[in-house]
Amino acid sequence: MGQVHVVRGRRVIPLDGNEIVQAARASQRVIVDLGTGDGRWTYRLARAHPEWCCIGVDANAAAMRESSWRAARKVARGGAPNTWFVLAAVESLPEALFSIADEVRVQYPWGSLRRMLLVSDRNGLDRIARIGKPGSKFHIALNLLAGDPGQYADLPAIYARAGLEVRRLDVMTVSPGTSWGKRIGQGAPMPILVIEGRVGLNGS
């Protein structure tokens, strides 16, 4: 299974990947938030659903420190032991995360992750598909900086080749629910591209 590097406050701790796998199997539902940023969304979700296993994944350990510290406290003081903050880039996801999720979410990504989803990097999409269990959900929300939304009409066919069946491709205006999303939109509603569907149904 290999090691998984988990952020807990200022520390990055190497753990046996089986620890996360066992926690996921003991949970009612597993949510993986790729590019979790500061992890606040993942932490809040875990607090609201203590029976779920909520996993935030990001390549920036410093960004996840505060939320991971909050999650590690006692439950009575705001802790969420059902939260995991994994230090990893999408390009090098640990094996322990493969086929673990009931839902994979990517919310307002930037940099290489955003390009991967819009430029349609097949290798990157494959990695996202590998996180979800067959038939699990995926939800991607991308801020639209510019351009005609119609340019994304070919994404469903490209996603399908990577094992991601798109059932919804929609442009809508929303008030972002993550810290990074709020920063991008400067606190105001903004146009986003929503891509939703199922994992492992049409993929080769």
C-alpha cells in the first residue's frame, strides 16, 4: 500500500496507507477534495458529517496547517477525527487513495490542476478517475476567467476516455463556498463551469 504523508498542524507525518483505507471502510461515505487549499471546506464537511471520512489533498502543506490542527483537537473543542489532510500532488497520488471515494470533488482549482481539467490532460484525468469507486460521483467547479463557454463542449468525450462519464456540463453564477473561491470572486457571485458525473462507467 505504501506510505501516505499526512499534515497535522506544523508536522508532516508518514503513515501506512492502510490506516486511511481502514478509516474509509469504516465510514458511511468517503469524500475526497482534490486541491483542498486551506482545507476549511473539508474540515467543515467532516464536522457536519462525523460518520463520513473526509479527505483533503493538496501539494501545499502550509496551507492545510490550521485546518489540520483544528481537526486534530478533541471533538468537544471542534475536532474532527474523521478528517485527513494528505500532502500530495495530483501527479503523484498515493496508492491508498485509489478506488477509495464515493465522491471526488475539485473546487476552483488553479495552476496545473486547472489546466489539467480544461486543457484535458488525459494522464491527469486518469488519476482523478482512479480515486473514485466504480459508479462514484465526481463534481468539478471551475472559475471562468474568460472565453466562450461553448469551447468546453468537447470535454465530455475527452473525460469519457479517461473513465469519467459527464452527466452535467453547465455554466452558472454562484457564490463560492471555499476560501479560495471567495478570494477569486472577491466575495461576489461569479460564473463557473460545473462538470459532474460518474466514475468508471464509460472509461476504457
